[in-house]
Amino acid sequence: MPDIIGVILWPLKWLVELVLVAWHWVFTAIGLPPGDGITWVLAIVGLVIVVRSALIPLFVRQIKSQRKMMEIAPELRKIQEKYKGKRDQLSREAMSRETMALYKKHGTTPVSSCLPLLVQMPVFFALFSVLNDVTRHAQEGIGGVGLLSAELTQEFYNAKLFGVASLHETLIDAWNSQNLTAIIILVVLVVLMILSQFFTQLQIISKNLSPEAKTGQAYQMQKIMLWVLPFAFVFSGVFFPLGVVIYWFVSNLWTMGQQFLVIREMPTPGSEAAKQREERLARKGKAIDANGKVVSMEKYQAEQQRLLDEAEKQKSQAPKRQQPMNKQRAKKQAQKKGPNATPGTAGATDA
């Protein structure tokens, strides 16, 4: 039976090997030892840079989608309450239509907020497959599927971080061989992975949510994920090779830094981060106009005055509501205006 997963991952494994070998060549060219573990670790860091840079547009889309999902949470809850307890087919279809219409109106879906992770996972599994095959390929004297030749594969296999921890070694391998230094390195990396994931999620729910968003079910899910998701990395620390753990940790650091910049410069309106940004801009004599652009304080104040004048003008031009009056009062007002006035109005009513 053919290896279906291997066939699917083959193109990605080829690209992973291409990037790894290219970065390895760069670091070797500047003088690092080709067979040293730090050279291959830096090549893995270079792989993270290439992959995550390519995912920046999807990351921005993810942030916007998460923001919109939080903002529409109250409306989504109203739809759910509207059909609460209704289990017939027509009600379920109507609820589904209204939910999809709400997503379409705001240009978001629950899946779009997971796109960067979904796109990155095949790359992650391809890297895992490449590193997992290193031992077997090195023992058989063959190379990978692409530019990772037999010679480079053997070099990768022999490379050790700090001279003690092989990049293809898992925590189980280190435990079985009683490699205390490798165990410490892997445990420390897993702890750092958990902390980086925790603070990344904490940035979102503590600073980048509006008060309205904090009342929805999506916010409660975010709070649960804040504590649950980081500990999924305990599993990775046990079964994944050191090279994959390094890749995942560096990728987490990238996400945390990227998240910090996005929240700082593109905060959700009404959130704590948005208020902090407005305060920073105010100290620089700037503000955010009605179109969301940063302008000078003079332009902002002029815009606010113009909007106020337009609102006052519309208010003054709006037709005033005529106070209803009874026939006797209408007759008295008509007598004051003159003998030609009509002793009644369209809005008159009986006493």
C-alpha cells in the first residue's frame, strides 16, 4: 500500500529541505562549522523566518477575523437565543441562514481565524518528517527527497547542539540514553513554548477586546483556550525531535512579537489597547480621524468641529413635530392670527 501521507507531503518536504540547505550554506559561507549543531539550528531559525514571513498576510487576516468574531458575538448570541429550544428542520435551517448571513455581512468566518495555523501545520509535519527520516536515511547512506543529500544527511545526523543533544533526538530518546543535558534542553524549551503561547493568548483577551466582545461566548472560549492550549505543547516536547521543538518555539516567539506589534498599531476599537494608542498619539500631538488614519491634532479638531456643525445643521433643518391641540385651543390661536385663519389644524384632536 503506497504511503499516501508521504506522497502528499513530498512537495513540502522538498521545499523544507531547500530552505534548510540554503540557510545552512549561508551560515557555512560566513564561517560557521558545517557539521556543528548551532549551524543547523540557525538553518531551522531561517526556515521559521521564511515560512512566517510568507504567512504575514494570512496573520493580518486572522487578527481582523478574530476581532470581527468578537464584535459580532452579541448579534450571534441573539440569533442563538431566537431559535433556542427549536429543534425542527426549518428552524435549524433558518438559524444557519441567518448565521451565515451575519458572517457574510461582516466578512468573517470561524475558520478564517485559524488559517495561519492550518497553513503552517503541513509545513510543520513536513519538517517533522524530514527530521524523523534523518536517522533512517543516515543509517542507509541515502539523502532526503530534495537537496538534502546523503552527505548533508549524515552531517545533520552527527550534528549536536552544545556538543551533546542531537537535533533528531526526542525526549524519550534522551531519557532512554540518560542524556541529562539533552533532557534539560528539551524540558526548558517546552516550558518556554508554553509560556510564549500563554502570553500570546493573554495579549488578545486582556488588551485587544472591546467591552462588548467580552460579553460573548467567543470570549469565554478564548479564556478557556488561554489555559488549555499552551499545555498541548507538553505532548510535542515528549514525542517531537529537538529540531522540531526548536522550530515550534522560535515560531511561537515570532507569533508573540507579531501579535504585540499588531495589537499596538492595529488595536480593536474600544479596547484597552486602542485607548493606550490614542494616549500615545495625543502625547505626540496626533489623533485618529473618522477614517482611521493618523492625523495631526489640528486636523482632528477641525474634523470634529465640522462633524459637529453638520450635526447641528441637520438638527435645525429637521421638521419640527407639531404639538397636537384640541379644537378650543386651535380656535383661539386662529383668532389671534386674524379673521382669515382657519380655526383648526391637521393635528387637532378632541379634548
